Amino acid sequence: MAWSARTAPDGMNSFLRKAMAIGIVLAVAGCGYGEAKYPKARREGQATPQYEEPETLFGEGGLTFGGGGAAPSDDSGGGIGVNSFLWRASLDTVSFMPLVSADPFGGVIITDWYSPAGTTNERYKVNLFILGRALRADGIRASVFRQQLNGAAGWVDAPIDESTATKLENAILTRARQLRIAQAGQ
């Protein structure tokens, strides 16, 4: 008869679980032990060597939970997963439209359909994607959708000027710069 955890006595089962847990803890704890740091080339007049930080598996700052660890090096704020200036500027820019979803960790803002005042036969919808933690021109992507009311067919997708999304992105970037300047002036 082959021995397995199912046929082991209860005391042996408990011992195996504890031994495995201790082994896993030791393996994880040993992952960062003894990391090598290599000296950088010395600059002229430098008496002592400087050592570079080794690359980590999870990138700069490592893996953190709940916003802990070192503060990010850019001005993106520590509480959300994307650039806080782009996030606030995006919300400010589309504040006249009803929101369906706003995810500050994933950087996604989705509006509901909105009809401008005095226009009952067309409506617009916007999806915004903040692509990173840096305040950069390519850090925001906008998708704008338009529909027109067509009698019996109901709401039908309608073409929209290709520059509309770019104009919206530029308006968000302008607002983000204003927010950053305002914060720096405090």
C-alpha cells in the first residue's frame, strides 16, 4: 500500500503542514538575501566607490500592498495607481457628463450617454484611459462615441470628427498642467 497524506496519521498530517509552511516562509525570506551590488565607474576626484542597486523582480520599489513602501519619484501621488494630476484633470474635464465607472487604480473613466442642452436627437459617450504614473502627453487616451436618434431605428451610431478625441486629450493635459502648477505654488 502506498503512503499518502490521506492515509497518514493525524499527528503526521499536522507535522507535514507545519513543515511545509516553515519551508515556504524560509524560501520567501531568502529571496532577497545576499543580493550583489556592483560598483559603478568612479568619476574623477571620487574617493569611494558608489554601488548600483540591483534590479528587482517587481521593478523599482518592489511589490507593495496598500500604497506602502517608498514614495514614487514622480508627482503622481501615492494613493492611486495612475498619475493623480491626469486623474483629477480627467474628472474635471468630463464633470458635466454622468459617470458609469471610475477606477483610480486601473485609470479608467467611463461616462454614460450625454445629450447637450438644446439637442435631443444626438448624444455622446466618453471612455478615458490613463496609461501610467507619469504626467506625459501620451499618458491619456480618449475614445468619444456619438449616436443620433433615428425615428423607428432608435439610437444609431454616427460618425464623429477624428480630432475630437485629440482635443479632449489636450484639454485634459492642459488642466493637469494647471493642477500641477497650482500644487507647486503652495
